[in-house]
Amino acid sequence: MTVVTHEVRNSLIDPARNFRTNSEGLQWQAGGETSAKNFSEIVTLHLISYPGYGGQPLQCTLIDRAGKKIKIRSHHYVSLGNFEDRTATYGPLIRELIAGLEATGDQVHFYRGSNMMRAVWSVLFWLSVLVLIGCGFTLIGGAGLSFGAIAPMTVVAVFLPVCWAMIGRSKAGVFDPKAPPPELLGESKSI
């Protein structure tokens, strides 16, 4: 097993965490304290992406047998509204975690995507469609081409394809640890 490291700070109130894989599991340091989780203690690995500052942040959530969660993110908090993309070290770390978990032979669940994010994007999509239809009826009803009708239609016309793409990218389900989704490891820009 290759030793891989990834340092990330999730937010203003979190300390920076330095994650490291080893042959036994995951080790991390935060605020002068060292913690570790053996591969045999982890029962779930869940990969997601979500909209955020600095692109499309990625997140891996590990859940142990006691239900405790460990979150590892691809984007590092620098300052208010300023995040640094550290996908270059995030992807290899998560790939090593997946390999280590699979090698234990234990029953580990590997999940991808988020049904909640898919529902949010679906609601935004259908609300945008309704706004587009409403503006169309305004134009047909004789209000004419006014800024009040054209501006929302333009915004919605641009936003609809984004919503549609995000619905597809939020696809939830299980994945094969031998073939983890590259877009959730930062190996593909088609997130």
C-alpha cells in the first residue's frame, strides 16, 4: 500500500487536518492531536460532489461501526469565500482508502451521489420551467417584449441546462470499489 497524504481545512472554525493512509487504515492530525481509524472499523464510504466556491468540491464520508463520521473534502478553506482546490491530493488518498477497505474483505458499503441533492436540483429545474412558461404566457398575453419578461427568460434559459446536468451528476447508488467513479475522485472535469 502506498502512503498518500492530503491536508485540508473544511471551514473557518475547523483546524487543518493532515490525512495519511497506511497499511492499517487512515491516520490524521489536527490541532496537535493524532487520530486513526483502522480499515476494519470502517463500514461505509460515501462519495459526493456539490456546488461550492472554487468549482465543484468533492467529499468522502467514512462511517465506522459506532456510527461516527469522518469527512474528507477536496477543497481547502483559505479565507472567507476563498477555497483552494486540492483535488490533486484528494483523489489519490480516496483511491488508496477504497483499495484498503476492499482488501480487508469485510462487508463495506461503497456509495456515490446524493438523493437529496438530486431532489434539490429537480425542484429548481421544475421551478425554472414554470418561470419560463409564465414569462411565455406574459409575452403571448400582449405584454410585449419588456425587460421584465426577457430578463427572467434569459436567466432561466441559461440555468435550465445547468440544473439538468446537476440532476444527472447527483445520481445516487452503490459503486464497485474496483472501478470507483473517476468524477468523484477529481480525475475527470465532467462533474
